[in-house]
Amino acid sequence: MKLPQIEISIKYKGTKKADLKTISSSNDIYTILKLLFNQDTIDWTEEVILICLSRANKVMGYYKVSVGGITGTVVDPKVIFTIALNCAGTTNIILAHNHPSGNLSASNEDNAITQKIKNAGEMLDIKLLDHLIVTSDGYYSYNDEGKI
């Protein structure tokens, strides 16, 4: 009988493990996110980005979870945790999305999905460290506001 063997590995694609960026504040996250969000579309297309972190808060990688329209996009916790679990070594995550309107206030939907992802992560021992709402001019951090 033949059975498929599962292999798990981390490939840094041109980056040495020692060179991985360490996150220590929401400003560190925002600096990275300015590079990840498409600056040509940040003001008219909503995107969701997941950042996977090690136990030492080193960035293991990122994934664009979804791209939507002007007023919203899909945030599916199953997709988020599939990515996090497949990024070997992930113990912490950061979620980010932009508001094309330029409004940095969290909506009721933003609050609900943040809580849902936080709760799901607790069951998997993957901690949601922060959820940032970004615009081309600034950011809102759930962690900084004491909402995580």
C-alpha cells in the first residue's frame, strides 16, 4: 500500500532567517503594510492582508487574503487559519485591511470579524496580536486602542 507523505518546510526565498523583520509596535506593522498594500489602489479597492509571525514576533511571511471593491471585501477565518497553519512556525498573526474611504474608524463588521478571528486563534494557540485599519494617510490599531 502506498500512502502520500506530508512534508512541511519553510523557504525564505532569498531572505536569511537572521534577517527576518521583528515586530515590536503597530508602527513597525504599518511600515511593512505600506510596502504590501498597492499604493495605486489603496484609495479605491479594499484588501485584507495576513502577516504570520514566529514566537519571537519575526515576520514569517504575508498573504493577501482577499481583494474586494470600494465598500468591502471577504474575510474568511477558514482561509486565514489555513494560511497561518501552513506557514510552519506561526504562533502569532496580524490582520490588516484598508478603508478606501480614508475613514480610520472601525465598523461594527470590523469589530465582529476581529473578535471572531481572535476567538478562533485562541482555540488553535495562534494569537491575534493586532488588526490594523490602514489608509494612505495613517492607521488604526486595535491593540493600541486596547480592543484586542
